[in-house]
Amino acid sequence: MSTKIALYVGYLFDGETLLNDVTVTIENGKIRDIKKGFLKLDEYEIIDKKEHFAFPAFINTHTHSAMTGMRGLADDLPLMEWLNKYIFPVELKLVDRDFINTFFPLALVEMIHSGIGTFADMYFFQDEAASWVKKAGLRAVLAEGVIDFGTPNKKSVGEQLAYVRDFIEDFKGDKNVIPAIGPHAPYTCSPDLLKESWEMAEKYDVPYLIHVSETQDEVNMVLEKYGKRPVVHLKDIGVLGSRVVSAHSVHLNQEEMEIFKEFGVGVSHNPQSNMKLASGIAPIKKYVELGIKVSIGTDGVASNNNLDYIEELRTASFLQKVSTNDPTALSATLTLKIGTKGGAEVLGLENVGEIKPGYSADIAILNLSASNLVPVYNPISHLIYAASAQNIDTLIVRGKVIMEDFEIKTLDEEAIKEKAKRYSEKIKELVNEG
């Protein structure tokens, strides 16, 4: 594929404005220009998408990618029972490098088909995950998870932190992988672990990914243990700042919202996971009005159960409308901005999340010919309210064509799916053994 691409599109959302019939020129991984009309450019490789809608590639700010191996394993359960009786035990018994190399690429395939160009992941053996991100050509913030009672990767806290340090040093400055640290949550990480993780994030200037106030039970556990609500607890031990990506953040009171605003904390809203686990509805409309940075994440597929980002955006919009009795809440355009530019802001990424000269050429393209998208009056509302991942036919990341006409160019999709199917038999045996 040439490093010089001319993209013809019928509709383009650049991050602020909807344009019609334009040529986007891409050189050396970046947007060079956007011009009205379909220009004849002999020195460029032409990608003709005149009957399509192009927009900034989605940015999924919270997931546990390799949990594709646990899709449908334990459904219809509350969070604490789901975690403690099923997910944590299975992870400790099964998750190893082979597990990651089987199911992480399966998640990449699903995310590519969903138009996700960048994602943030909290899980284990992130050095293995990093190699797949680079092979796929995506961009990822990869946070190695740390937790008091040990992980599948490393048992002691000291070993976990040593691994994270080495991982950060190995990938700091990488073009595709942004290394990070992921303390699980205030109720599973001691103040010392939270502070040591923070010191490492500060030292290496990397993101700090954490679950905060996902359920009322979690809030009550932190209150009982520390006498403070989770956000106040985090503030008092000195682990809040603009590098924090706070997943879920469903049960914040007014004081905690003001603290998030004061410290520049970014929220990753995971509406479908929160619905499925009956965790509650995060007050995203209020966060936006207060000026808190907001983005959208899918969470892992064990609690979702897919990585269809369009479905996630539609759910986010609809939940705010019904919970506030306001049909104008989280409009289609604002929702799209949150899922693109908002993700870049929350993850601290520069020149990503919009289609503008000088920005990274991260572009997803919606095929408007499907029956669920005909006729077209407003392509933005079509994307958020009518489309699904199956309608995304092309994905470009950093100027590289990752998928074109529904075919993934960088990964062997069929081989990845077959390996996952074979491995799932081992998981079935473990579950049947109790």
C-alpha cells in the first residue's frame, strides 16, 4: 500500500463539521489536506468511497480484550458474584501467555470490524498483547493489571510492579503501543499499591487506568474500609490527576464530580456492561455539563458481550435520554464526538480523534448501501442510531489500510477464530469441573 492515499468520500465528519463530496489526502500516516470535490491525483493511490460516510476512527477507552475467551461464560449475575465466583477463579487457573495469544487477537479482529482504531486495555501479559497490536497496525494504551491478591502473570505485588516497570521501559515511545499501569480498583488495591502505581505512572509519564465506583456495593466497601467514598479516598492518598482514566464512575456524588473536574480526571463510560450487571446509569449528561472529560468504552466481552462500538454509542445516547427525560440529551453528534475526540482527550493523545491536516490518519468508513441505512438524510444520526459494526467496511490507522471492503489486511481472521474455538474446549472442561 502506498504511503500516499487519496480518499474520495461522499460524507465526511472531521470532528466538528459534516462535509460533502471531498478528497482526503494522506501522506506518511497523516492527513495532508481535505479538499472539496473528487480531485484527480495521479501520484496517489485512490480509495473510492463516494457512497460512504467517513469519520474519525473510534477510540474505545476501556476493555479487557483477551476476555473474549470468556464471552458468555457467566451471564445474568451481579458484579461481585460474577467476579469472585467465576471470573477471578477462571483467570487464575487459565490465563497465561497461550490464552492471551489466542483470545487477544480475536478481540482485535472484532474491534477492527467495529471501526476502532485506538483502544485502552487493562489485562495481563501485556508484552504479548503489544506484539499483536503492532502486527494489527492499531494503536493501544496497554495497562498491565495489578491487584492485592495477585494476577495470572505475577503473584506478589512486588513482582507485579517490577513487570510493569519493565513493560513500560520496553515500550515507552512506541508508535503503536502506549504502556500504562492498571491498578484494579480502590476496593481490591491497598493504599500502598495505589500510591506505588501512581508514583510509577508519574515517573514514566504514562496513563493510570482504574475502575472507580462501578457499583453501589463497591462504594459501600470503600466507605466501610476507609470511612470515605472512593473518589475522596483516591484524592486523600494523592492518586488523582489528568493521567487517570476512571472506568465506569457510575456512583459519584456532587463532591466527587467536582473533584474529578478539579483534577482533570477522565471518565470511561461503559453503558452496556453497566446495564447487564445492573450497576446503574452514570450521569454522563451531568459530567459533560460540568466539563468533566468523558469517553466511551465497551468493557470486556465477558460483561457486554461484544465489542460493537456503534451499539455502545447508541446505548450511551439512549440511556441519557431516558434517564433524564430529555430526548435532546447526548445528541448523535455529541455522542460521536465523545466516542472519538473525547477518547483522545481522556487518554491524553495528541493529533488523534479528528480528521484534520497534521493529524494522524485514523479513519473509519461506513458503507451506506445496506438496507438498514437507506435512505440517507443525516449520516451522523444514521451512524449512531441505525448502523452496526457490520456496516463498517474500511478502517485506516496511522495512514495504513487495516481493513478494506470488509477484509482485514493485517491479521488472518479465519485462523484466529479457529484457534479460539479449539481453545474454548479447555475452558468448557474447567467450568464443568466446577
